[in-house]
Amino acid sequence: MKRVFSGVQPSGELTLGNYLGALRNFVRLQHEAECFFCVVDLHAITVPQDPAQLNRRTFDLAKLYVASGLDPKIATIFVQSHVPAHSELSWLLSCFTYIGELSRMTQFKEKGRKGENVSSGLLMYPVLMAADILLYDTDAVPVGEDQKQHLELSRNIAERINHHFGPVFRVPEPLIPPKKAGARIMSLTDPTAKMAKSGEANSYIALLDPPEVIAKKIRAAVTDSGREVYYDEVNKPAISNLMVIYSLCSGEALETIAERYGSSGYGRFKSDLAEHVIQTLKPIQERYRELSEPGVIEAILAEGAAKAESVAKVTLDRFRQKIGLVPRFNLD
Ligand code: ATP
Ligand code: LTN
């Protein structure tokens, strides 16, 4: 059976972009492969985080994984920092990764530009991500378009090490949905930027937004000039983005949507879109509330970490041995 690994950062409220670009596909994949889904808390702290918020968001994200349809009996759900092998392999891999290739990463350049004090953790971000993936002998990594470059680096690191030491790591393949299938959902306030949970509140729909907030954000979403509803990424980036969201939430083809609304203006299109988004998120929000009983998510994460650790350990030991590290001695 193929192995699948992916992670999401507990760096804010999960957005509709995260759901359509990533989580929705995780849910489908759990029936087709052996899946590991991780809450990557160590990635989140590459930029400043409020400790209390990070703590709460880690639980929230784990609950949203399950509420979105991941079944902890089928998929392994765990928190990255609970499995120390991630940090350890990250160090080992960093010794086979060049500063030049890290500083060329788009995400590093973009996120690094914002702050004055850029942490070295932010530069190392893709190495930790490679460790996440390589530890599980991963075949495929479902991610949104923005992670393509990081995945390519993970592959390069794995290939470099395999070339040097003989086969150690499986080289993972990215699994990126087509653009019209949600690979890159754009911001509601700026259709040239991706919808991100670290963006400003009106730019994204959070998975836990109440119906009236969803409707309000969609009503306020920027549109393009004219009043026709049709798909044209270049000339109508805002409407095209809203159409993709509509299509994914309703299950209807883009052409069907364009035919229905034609030149009737954006008003009815937006209010119907809001209804489809609300209905898509409703079951997730209901399940999320059920998961809030004390102890439920903790038990899922305890079991997930134990399962993940047993797999990760084998890969880590294999690599340690290849590079000549002496195994730890036991006294008895
Ligand atoms: P941050 O704003 O903190 O960088 P993010 O919203 O970009 O966070 P991540 O945790 O980095 O979210 O990403 C989780 C998953 O969701 C990844 O697979 C990523 O590719 C995907 N993803 C994030 N934003 C979008 C988007 N706008 N459209 C499609 N997929 C997305
Ligand atoms: N960088 C990813 C999150 C992430 C990830 C991973 C995704 C961390 N480790 C391993 C896939 C596989 C992001 O979405 N920003």
C-alpha cells in the first residue's frame, strides 16, 4: 500500500483554501493509501507565535482534521513535536542541504521580507519539511500549489543522500490538484494573493466562521469590472476564484455556473455562493463541536504519536547507521 504524508501548520484559523486545496483531498486519500497527517507545530514557530494561541490552535487543528472527515482509525493523526525523530532527522538533513538552495525558496523570501529579525528556523523550514516526509518512506504528498518548490527540495535532498550513501530514502511525489480543483484558492480581498490563514480577517473564510460571517465576507469580496459571470483567470481573477469555490462546494462544473448567472450581475451569484459554502462547512462545524468533549482529541493524538514514532524510528536508525553514527548502547 502506498504511503501518504501531509502537514498543516497551527498558525491561525484553518481557511476554506486549506480545506479545498488540502484537507478535502486528505479525506479521499485515507481510503486509498496508508496516511499520516500531522499538525506541524514546529513549523509554526518559525515565525513568532503567542504561546497560549499556539497551544489552542494545535488542538483546534487536530479537531478540524477529524471534523473534516479524517478517521483516526484509518489515518494516523499526530502532532509533529510529539515525535522527536522529526527534529533529529531535520538536523541530520541540514548537514546535506546548502544555504544557497534554502535562501532561494520563495516562501523564505516572502515571509522573511516582512520581519526585521528573521529566525534561522525560517530558513530551515524546508529541511524540517523534508524530514517530515522522508521519515515515513512517503510515496505521495498532497499539498496546495504553494508547496511545490518545497517538495522539489525534499526530493533533491533525498536523491543527493541516496546518491552518496546508497538507497536510504524513498523519493516522494507531489500530489497537487489542478488549479480549477482548488490548488490555489485566492484571497477574497486581493485575487492576486493566495488565501492564507495568516492574512487579514476579511481575506479568508475560516472553517469555523458562523453562517452570517461567511455571507458577509462573500458579499464584501472584491469583484472584477463588468457584470458577467464567466471563468477567465487573466481578465476576471476575482470572479474566477469565486467560481472555483462555487464549483467545488456545489459539485457543479464551471460552465454550468457561467450559464446560470451569465450577465445577471454578481448579486445573486454571491448570495448562492454563500449558501453553498455554508452548507459545505455545516457538517464540519457540527462534528467539531462534538469533538470538544474533554479527552477525545487527546486520546486520538496519543495513539497517533505512538504509531508515527514506531515508523519514524526505523527510518531514522537506518540513516544514522548509513552516515556512521554509533548506535546508543544499553546497559543490560
Ligand atoms: P500560513 O498563512 O501560516 O502560511 P497557510 O494558510 O498558507 O498558512 P499552511 O499550513 O501553510 O497554510 O498550508 C496547509 C495546506 O493548505 C498546504 O497543503 C497548502 O498548500 C494548502 N493551502 C494553503 N493555502 C491554500 C490556498 N489558498 N489554496 C489551496 N491550498 C492552500
Ligand atoms: N509547509 C507546509 C506544511 C508542511 C507539510 C509538511 C506539508 C510541513 N511539513 C510535510 C506536506 C508534507 C505548508 O503547507 N505550509
